Amino acid sequence: MFISAALVSLTVALAQVGQVIAHGGVLSYSIGGQYYNGFVAYNTPTGQKTIQREWDTYNPITNPTDGSLSCNTNGANLGSGQLSATVAAGSKVIAYWNQWPHTIGPVMVYMAKCPSTCTSATASSLSWFKIDQAGLISGALPTGTWAQGQLVANNNSWTSTIPASLPAGEYMIRHELLAIHTSDQPQFYPECAQLKLTGGGSSSPSGSYLVKFPGAYSASDPGVTIDIYSQPTVTNYTIPGPAVWRG
């Protein structure tokens, strides 16, 4: 049977649309009042210029020890197209997601200090600290109000504040959604962008506030491997990862 190239192209395009609708990622940012486009997934990195690290798929990472968990697949810098946003410590960062379909699960935001330039840094080697998180806001696990529901209600966006006491320098910021609406496996959606922080203070996180990706989560964490539907009356949820460092 003859199948036209146009039909094949249409089939592939529709499959990608289905992936976008089912899953997602951060498409753009407002950082210190300045707007930045993100990386465009499913497109070649050649010619793209953005503060965001490359991410190639809207599909989730389902293994909490996956090597791509730091900045998604493949998390590489864009070479000459890699930019960094200059922003003052204490500024607000708004991440805009695609039309996010899930409303059950936590929202987490991390940062990491780059040893020199972030463009030359490998995300999995950085020490990450959490600056923001929210999980189950009210109600029971399967029917309550979650942070992801609030994200959806707020035009698919999430606003965080960079700690004002962080020293100036180059940092990565990592936004992550953990969708737990399925009973069989967690769905991690991490995205990273590069910042050049100005101003600031002299406080830096240490000890238990610092984690690696992968390494921060395990399948045995109660907030990672969880069947919310088998616990219809439970009203508490443990967000995975370290405590929030507030400076």
C-alpha cells in the first residue's frame, strides 16, 4: 500500500502534538521583569538562542535516578546560542509552562552555583539547593488542592523569589514538576536556565541543603512512589528532596 510522505509527516506531527498535550515543560520565563523565551523542544538546537538549557522531549522522566534528571534530556548547553539572564538577588522569577494538564503533585524550584561559568558547567555535577516548594495545599491526596492545580489556575505559571542573601555570581535555576496522578510511576519534569546574579549578600547553603541530580530522590521516598488513590482520606504529603533554603 502506498503511503504519501505528506501523510507520514502529518502522522508524526500529530504524535508530537499528542505528546505536548499529555506532558510538558517550561516554555518561557519572566526574570526580574524581563521576558525570555525558552528552548523549543523537538527542534534542532542549531540557531536557537536562549537562557534555557536544551531539552528534547515533553515526555516525563519516570526513574528518580535517571542520569537526565538534573536538566532533562539532554540538558546540554547551546554553545554560541547559550545565553544567561542578568538579574539582581531578591528578584522574582516566573516560569511559564505549556498548557499543563495535570493538577496533582508538587512544584519545586532549585538553584545551583556554577564553579566558573554556567555554560561550561555539567548540571549533574552541581550542588543544588531548593529555594521554593509547594505540595498538597488542602484536602485529601486524590481530591485536594495541589500546587500543580494552583499553577494551572495561575495561567500555567509559577512565581518564586531568588534569595536576597545569595552572593553574586553565575547560577542555574531548575524548575521541576512531579506529577503523581498515576498509581504506577512518578513523572518528573525538570527544566534549567542560566542566571548571572548581581548584588546579593554573603550567605550560601551548605550541608543537608545541598543535593545532586540524580541523587536527591529515590524510589523509596514516600513522596515519589505513592498511590494517592489507595489513600483517599490521607491529608498530608511529604515533598521529596531537601528542605527549602531561604537564606
